[in-house]
Amino acid sequence: MLLIATLMTATCRSTTNERARGPHAEAEPKRFGATSEDRTMMIAKDEAHLKEAYRQMIKAMLDRHVAELDALLAGEFTLTHMTGYRQPKREWLEAVRTGQMRYHAAEEKSVDVNVAGDTAVLVGRSVVTATIYGARGTWNLQLTTRYRRQDNRWIAVDTIASTF
């Protein structure tokens, strides 16, 4: 009953407002531009897409899917290793393909994202087990990845690896 009364009251108010304005009155003006609520929703959506792109990158590393990694990374992508070596995309992908860099496991601990328009920074923390040039180890690995929006998707521009 309460629901019916509420709906009837809302309908009566709407009809009364139309009568008060007259039959030729202009409709309420529409607001253009994104409201803060719209922007918050867009950022949340971007953050979800970025986290998914990051997780796809980690999965492709673990599965040694070089073609998928290649598609997720910008042409100019670089990976800066914990040693400070800044490795170009093609060289890194070749090391993954040949098994010189073999990622065995990654246990995600946290993922934080900061979106600013068409760019973003994602900081992912994972416990990673890998064999790098023959040396196997487990590291608390933090990957700080810069992304840009390109062709309606997020693409990784560079990643800096460090420990946490």
C-alpha cells in the first residue's frame, strides 16, 4: 500500500508541475558534461580495466604467451629490472620466449591504481617465483607500470620492478 501511495504522490506532483508550467512551457534544462558521480563511475571503470590488463600481463608472463604480452605492451615499452637494467620490449619478450626469463608463480598481494585522464599508474605487489638467466628465486616484487589509453584500451608504456 505504501508503495502505491508513494507512486501516486509522485505522479500527482509530476502532473501538477506540468500544469503549473503550462502546456507550452519548456522542459527542465538538461545538464551537459559529466557530474562528479559520472566521473567517479568512469574512474572506477578505468581502474577495473587497468587491473584486468595488469592481471592479463602477469598471466601471459606465467604462461609464456609472448604474442599476448606483445599486444598488451606499447611498442616503446621498457622493463626496468631490480638491477637497474632497462630492457627494451623486444629483448624482454625474446627472453620470455626462450625461457631465459621463466615466471613460475605469482601470488598477488595488492594492486593500486591512479588514473589521470588518458594516463594511469598501477602499482602491483606480488610474491613471484621465477628463474632469471638460470637463477631461481622468490621475490616480493613490486611492478610500477605506467599506462596510456590507446584505441579505447589501456596499454602498458613501461614497468619498473623493485622489491617491497
